[in-house]
Amino acid sequence: MKQYEAVIKVMESKGGYATLGSLNQEVLKIKECEWKTKTPFASIRRIVQDERFFFKIRPGLWALKTYRDKLPFDISPIKDIPKQKQEEFSHTYFQGLLVEIGNLKEFQTYIPNQDKNKIYLGKRLEEIISVKDYYQFTYDRIIRKARTIDVTWFNVRKMPSMFFEVEHAADIYNSLLKFVELQDFYTDFYIVASDVRKKEFESKLALNAFVSIQKRTKFMNYEAVSEWHSKVYEIITLEKKLF
């Protein structure tokens, strides 16, 4: 079996689409395909860019051309989705990537209750998080604010380690206000958005109201999240092979 055929086989098994991260994990398991290279993950990345067989849906998400008309509505390319649905689907997709990254890095992951039934790559987000009820790590008034943040990673001591707000179109200012409420905890804060919103992020973070969190709050664009997702899968796959 040729290498591109192995990638096609894995995608077909997943309904005609897959993240680059999941391809990194599954393709090398196919025994009929031999990878005579020291950089198989780079090869997979190159293969999915072959326009004869594949097309890009979103950062880090690829599909088979033969499945273009068979994809679930929420998996369709952005240009094929009505504008009112684009924000919802993009928001859910990047929430899902961040949850999977957290799970792979052995954090405990949580998303707000109102998002748990949203669909991420064929599954409800509730199915991939590891924390169903938010840990009560501080006062109720702070917990009420914290539990509305898009993705929370908890450490083994059930304390928050990282907070992520995915901002496709919503006001970044409101997310920064949530982070301010959590400034007394040893955590990192991230705004995840399109790169075109970075200047907006920088201008709002520079306000005096956010002095206390300026050094701990970072911007991460969508491409960086998808790259992080695929790289974590690469590391996990290599570790399983080595150890």
C-alpha cells in the first residue's frame, strides 16, 4: 500500500475527514504501508496537501475530495456554511482541539454547560471532556465567572492551570474581565482568535484595567492551535513507539 493510500484509508474510516493530529496517530498503525523515512509526520503533512485527493476544511482539518458532498453540515468548508453558523462551528472546533490537547497532556478538561451538546467532529463536546462538574477551588462568586470560560485545564490537584477563551467575533474585552477575576491563581490565560484580531487584543490588554494580567495573557491564532494539536499527537505517537 502506498503512503497516500494509507492516509485515504484512515480518513475513510473516520467518515472522509480527519485532523492532522489524528492522522499522525492512526496512519502509522497500518501494517500494509511501510514508511521508509525518518520524518513520517512531515510526509503525512505533505500528503494531505495533494489536491488530487484532499482539501482543507479548517486549520488542521482535512477531507477527501470524494466525500465533499457527503460531509456532515458542521464539517463543511466555511464558505459553504451560512454566516450565522460559521461562528458557532468555528468556536466549537477550536474548543474541541484545545480539549484534546489538554487531555493528551494529562490535564483534566472542562467546557461550559451550554456548550456540552455542541458537535465536534461527530461527537458531543461532553464526550471528550474529563471533568463533568466544575471543581470548587475558590469562592462561589469567582467560580460562577470561571466556569463560563470556553476551556479550562485543571492539574492533578484539581486547581486551574490554563484558561482559554475562543473569540471568533465576540468582544475580547469581556474575556479579559473574566481573566482579571482569576488573577490570584497560578494560571495562564489565552485568547484564541483569527490573526486579524491580534491588534485588537493588544490594544485592549494594554488598558489600565488589565495591568495585573498583562504579562500572563497571551494571544494564540487558529493556525497555532491546529499546529499545537498535531505536534502533541506526534509526540504521543513517538513516545508510545519508543517506550
